[in-house]
Amino acid sequence: MTENGSRIASPADLSARREQLIAEDVGIRRILVCSTGCLAIGAREVEAAFREGVAAADLQGEVQVVATGCHGLCAMAPVVVIEPNDVVYGRNRIKYVPDVIEQTVKSGEIIRRFCFGRDPEMAHLGDIPFYAHQTKAVLRNVGRVDPQQIDDAIQRGVYEAAGQVLTSMEPDEVVEEIIASGLRGRGGGGFPAGLKWKICKESPGSTTYLICNADEGDPGAFMDRALLEGDPHSVLEGMIIAAYALEAAKGFIYVRAEYPIAVEHIRIAIEQAHERGLLGPDILGSNFSLDIEVREGAGAFVCGEETAMIASLEGERGMARPKPPYPALRGYLGQPTIINNVETFANVPVIIGQGGVKFAESGTEGSKGTKIFALAGQVNNTGLVEVPMGATIREIVFDVGGGLPKKREFKAVQMGGPSGGCVPASYLDLPIDYDSLREVGAIMGSGGMIVMDETTCIVDIARYFISFCAEESCGLCAPCRFGTVRLKEILDRICGGRGTIDDLNDLERLAEVVQKTSLCGLGQTAPNPVLSTLRHFRDEYLAHVADRTCPAGVCTALLPEKEVATAAKEG
Amino acid sequence: MSLWPAETQEMAKKLIGRYPDPKSAVMPLLYLAMRQDGYLTEAGMREVASWTGHTPAQVQSVATFYGMFKTERLGDYLVSVCTSISCMLLGGDEVLDAVEDETGVPHGETDAEGLFSVEHVECLGACGGAPAMQVNYELVEGSTPDQARSLCRWLREERPEAVNTDAMQEQFGGRRSFDWAITEDNSAVGPYPAFGPYGTLRRGDT
């Protein structure tokens, strides 16, 4: 039997350890008290009352009271979830605690009056719309494991796919499995991951490097942060599998320095994986060795672009380099290098676990598996949402996201950050995948979804994104360096009430030039928010330049004086 | 001859040892230099050059490319307010106004006393709890402009030696993107991101 903290020598040893951990936990049930948004409404007191109640009922050996992250149900705060069946109660008060302990914790009975809407059909977490419409594959462990405890990950089966790969598959077979899965890069490009690996394997070079792109910078995206902070071991497992397939002996995780907790958690995870023999020499007795370094960025968005990331890793300014050669051929220090996004790596153990062909059964024709979307902006349930590819915008924003606050009208959703576009209400029933979004002028990007209501000015949003790109342009190529600034000036003029019809034509023309002639993805996609809004919301631009009004009431220069005063007062 | 104390030199050697080429270690060494002197001094950048084989000009060009390498002295508390899209839609600009007004420091500047530096930043990946801000890179989410004012007042009055996400969130925050219910306390003790390997103290170390 494997001792706590000792090296795990083989996949069989890993399974034994997992079984042992499961056995140790049998009988322990948890009461999860939301400790985030619910705090304001007395969650701390409720948590304390549960602790006292558990002690009074003499249940300490079997029941743990745990403060957890947000369940995404703030409207019902404070929320309590009771294992093993994930019974969920809302609007908990201290005086309810004795009944909950007596009836639900002890006897497993559902108390109708504490259920959501007093509806016993809503008694379990999985019944709540926010969860019922989601498919947690990549996020399966997030919020369920203590990210600083490798044993929690092992108990949930993390590293088993790596064990299987390392001892029973050839590297080429792994690549074939990923190709069969149809997995496309989750960082935004959507390039088939298996194909990229295959190209890299066929490239000449003395060493192959593996880089995990955790420089998540798209405004509105935070799924990589969640994975690194909440389930770092699954990301490491994906990297181990990839490194084995590519025969790489060195990996880097390039992570934003703005995410200190992600940095900390991934470092702790690497340290613990080393102690257990899951990283370092001779992983799980397979003769395969891998070291992974964490590299913090320093606040440059462009470093998320793969050639800029390589330049940054090499100790240069993070400026993009012309492609080809692609990094898979000539990357870090001139050697073949694979750069995949955090979510891409986190998908790899899922694929190995179920098999590539099975994985390819979910999703759409051209986009397989699930996608994590970061739901933000003017929507009731903000947070991470994992759904199969092909879910519609309506399902995500209304079924999972609970619609817009204050019953406001849905105007658009900005998809794919500064490289993406605004998708209007007429596409609410569009099944989302890499290809469908491109057709409507947006992109999947990293999966940011920013919901906007009728009080948002679309021109102002386009101006925001173009300012972002002007600010973050590395300055190497002229179309991006000057073009984004000129685009911003035109938009400033329009929002400032000095725009003309000609400005709209100039915007379109210049945007196309920047798109076609920029060196890297940043510049090539920077005009997308402008072009997509011009395409779907031309009337709103026209209102700004022809009628000199801002229909959303945002651009102060275009508001009648009375409204400016009201807006200032409200603001 | 290195200007750095023996301990920092040891750390520099260790950081360089992680890469196949010493030039690759320039960014980690810049964080180390920043921690050593409080910000990136010319001497510090020359030191990094001598360790990595870059010229001092190359090191400076790298240092000035990245927003988080600071070549001027900062206040004890660096307040970074996110004004990126999700936060902008939910009042990030108003939070920035409140912070500027309460501290008397416009964004991009530091007060004469050396207490506050204020900046506005791009997405902090905290859109689930927008609007978001950071104090010495420790995150506070879901604050109203009034809470942001209180946070600044608290910093001015209490002058905490270390700041930490959980404590600030509880007092001055609101809705949060996620919370892992971590027991271990991490805190930043200066206007630098709190990374262990670069000599930044965590509460556990003190």
C-alpha cells in the first residue's frame, strides 16, 4: 500500500492509492456553504450554525462543514449543498439549521419548504437550471477538489490517463488518438491539436519543447485562471501526455503574473507531482521523464500570441515573429515547439479517458467536445459555463445565465474578446462552434461571452476594443501600430459627436487594411470588433454620425444637455 | 562583482539554471531585481544584464516593454483598477474615479508621500466578480465605488504591512468569480506580485 506522500511507482500503484483514498473517505459527507456572494447575507453565521449543529448532533466523524466557492445561485443566497446527493437549499437562516441536520443530514429527507421555489423537483444541484444545462467534462474537478492537495486529484482519477498512456501506448498512438478526437485549440485559433502535434513530431531538431499558454489576456475570459487555480493537476496531466506523445523532456507554463493564485497553485501542484513521481525522472516507472517550469509574464497581452510568447520566453521583448516557420517547426531556441492553451491541455486526459472516437461523438461536425465559456457583463449568473459545442447563445445566456438583470432587453453578446465580434439578438439561436461564429463575423476565441443590454452603446464598445489593441500592439509592424491608433481616432470622433458619413467608409477601408497586412494575430483580428459592429449595428453608427444621437444614451457629447445632467447624477 | 547580497545571487543562479539559455531568465531576474530595490533601477538592470549575457540596453528594452516591470518607485500600495470590458459595463470606471478621488492620485501616478500608486489595467480575469481591482496584485472583486473608497481609507489609516485577497474581499468586496476555500494565507508585502521564488514574502514565510 502506498504511504501518504510517497512516490507512486506504477499505474497499478496509482490505482491502489486512489482506492485507498476513496476508502478513507467513505462515510464522510460534506455540507457546502457558499462563502462568496452569500457572505453579505449571513452565510458566515449559517456556516457557524451548521458547525455547531453538527457538533451537537455528534456527527463530526461523518460530516464536514466546508465553505466553498460560489454556486452561481446568488439570487437564492445563502446557498447550502448537502452531500452525498447534493441536496440544495436556498435562503438559509440560522433557525433552519436544526431541521436540516435532523431531517436531511441524518435521514436524507428533502425538506420541501427550503427547496428552490419550494419545489421538490429542484431539490438537487443538478436540477437547478444553471447546472442542468451544463456538461462538466473539463471542469469536472473544479470546485470539487482542494487544488493544493494532490491526493484530492488522485482520488478523483487525475493522472490515470497519463498512467495508461505512459505504460500502454506508443507516442504515435497518442497523437492518432488526439487527431481522432477532432480536438481544436481552445486558445482561439481553433487549429486541430493532433495535427499540430504531428507536424511538430516530423520537424527536425535536437530537442522538442512544450509550452502551456496560460497568458490569458482576452478581456472577458477567465477559464484558464479557473483551471489553473481550481484543478492544476489536470493541466499537468495533459502536459505529461502531450510531452510523451511529442517526446519532449521540458515544458513551460507561461502564466500571467496578474494571476498570483494561479501561479501559486500550479507551483504547488508541480512540487507535489514531483514528490509523487508524477513529474521528474521515470514517471510512474515508465522511463519517461519530464520537467515543467512556471514562467510568469509581466503584463503584455501580445505574449499570448505564440511567436511573441517564444520571444518573451527567450528573454526578448514580446514581439511577434513572421510565420512560417511555425513554432511546431522552429520555436523556442530554434527547436520544434508545441504551444497549446490551458483548456486544450485539460481536454487531453478527457480524450484519453474516453477514447478519441467517443470524444468526437459530442459537439458539432467541425468542433468536437465541450467548450468553457466565461459568461460576464450584463447577465444574472456570471461565471464559467461548460456546454457541448453547438449549444446556442440563447441556451447559454438565458437557460444557464438566467437572462439579463432588471428584465432588460438583450442587445448583443461580444464573443472572442478583442479578436472577436458582437453577435446581435437575431442570432440567439445560432449553434455556437468555431465555424458558425466565423460566419457571423465573430470568433470562438478563448470563449469570453460578454452580454450587453440596450443601455450599452455598440460604437463605444468597438472603441473600447480598438483602444485595447492600440494599447497592446507590440509596435513591430506598421499596420497594427498606426492602424489601430487611426481607427481609434475615428471612433473617438464618432463618439465625440464629430463623426461624418465618410468616417464610416474610412473605418471599413482601414479596418480591412489592418486585417490583411498585419504581421500577427493581434493586428489581423484587431479590426474584427469594428467590422462586426458595422455589419450588425450600422444603424447605430448612422445615428451617431447622421442624427447626432447615441441611442443607448452613453456618448455624452451626443446627449441633450438635460440627459447629460441626469446621466451624471445617476453615474 | 555583483551588487546583490549572497542570497539574491543564489536565487539568480537557481533561476538561470531552469533554462537551457541564460538569456531566457531575463524576466525572472527582472522580478528579482525589482524585489531587491523596490523598482527597476539602472544598476539593477545592469546587474540583470551581467547575469544573462544581454547588453544593458537589451535588458532595458525588455523591462520597458512589459507593464508590470516598473522603472519608477511606486507607493507602498499599488491600486490597479480594471477598466476592461466586463468591468466597464458594471461600473469599473466609477470605481477608478472613486479611487483617484479618495487617494488624490490620478491613474499612472504615485503620491508625493509614497503611499499610493494608482493605475488602470486591462482584464484581470475576474469578470465573474466585476468590477475588479487589485492592491499589490491581490484581488478584490465586486466592490462598489464606496467600498473602494473605504478600502483606500483603510490602507491609509491602518497601513497594513501585508495585504491579502481574502481579508480585503471580506471587508471591501462583493460578488466573487470563484473562491477555493483555501486555508493557507498568502499575502503581498509590497507593490510586486507575490511570487515565492523571487524573494517576495508570503505570510507563511514571515
